[in-house]
Amino acid sequence: MDELTRQRTRAKWDAAAKNFDVMSSRGPEKRWAPYKREFFSAMRGRILFLAVGTGLDIQFFPPNCQIVGIDISPKMLEQARARADAYPGKLELREMDVHALEFPAASFDQVFTSCTFCSVPDPVGGLESLRRVLVPGGELHMFEHTGSRYFPFNLMLNIMTPLARRFGPDMNRPTVANVERAGFRIRDVRHVYLDVVKAIVAEAPASTAG
């Protein structure tokens, strides 16, 4: 990702940070809470959590995990700090861009994302970056809203995306296909709501070269 795109992305999410909890915590977070508790219950080993935002998902993490949470937005991280400090385990927050991860190869056993790859500017490049920092055979766990194959949802999401991306996410990303394009092996795709909200589990290949 070029520097101008990085700056614009950071500025977009810095601007969203002030009202992010109001927009997310009283609707989507309550709706998906049971699914997210189950989703995050798979956390094991050394974990990278991408796009921690204001930390709304921290409440669903199982205790006593070893987690590094990153976000491109310093304003989001400022709001996440109190939630991270209250987590009953080890949770380190760092400002970082997924396209330029500052970790050595094979640093993590698992990567978790939550409604993130609808917003990453270069989704395949970001996924390739995550693959690099996973150990061979490491797991990618994604809770994501994606595009749909079915009418009228696909039409609606395509119409909404040009406006939605100005303030937040794309609504029509082919995320499962992007995971495969990035070199992961898909292990499971669970449809949480129609085919729009999905829980995806993928595995880094035995060789992470490339």
C-alpha cells in the first residue's frame, strides 16, 4: 500500500473513532455477541488480532491468552486502551498497518480478524502479509461480512458500496476467494447470516515462501 493510501486510511478511521462505539456497540455487537464468543473461544498460542479498533471485541476473548492487537488508527487505539488493560491475560496494543507488519516471519500461531477485510485497501496483499507472520500450518480465523451470491442482496450491496467505502467498509468483497488467492487453504466456511456474514477458518501452507 502506498503512503498516500495509508495516510487516507488512517485519517478515515481516526475520524470514525469518536463515534465508533455508538454506531457499533448497541446494534451489531449485541446481535453477533453469541457468535463472537464461540468464534474467539478457539484462541490458542501466540495470537495476532488485526484491527482491534476501540476494543469492542475484547470482551469476547477467552482469558489468559497471549495476544497482540494492532490497528492503523492511533485514535482507535487510544479508545481501546482501557479495555485492553482490563483484559485478564496478556494483550499488547500496537499501531501498525497490515500491509507492512513489523513482525518476523512465523511469529504467530493464529491470526484473528473481525469485520476487517471489508476495509483493508489491498485485501489480498493484506492476507499475504498475515500468511507471512503465521507459522507453517498456523490458523487464520475471520468473522467477516462479505458480498453475496444471491439476488437481491448482491445488487443491494453493490449499490451501497461506493458510498459506504467513503466512511467505512466495502460491502461486496469476495473475501473467501481472496483468502485462497493469498495462498491459504480453506478449512471451513460457516454462514452466520445468509451468505453475507461468514466465519472463515483457513490454514497457512507448510511453506510460507512467496
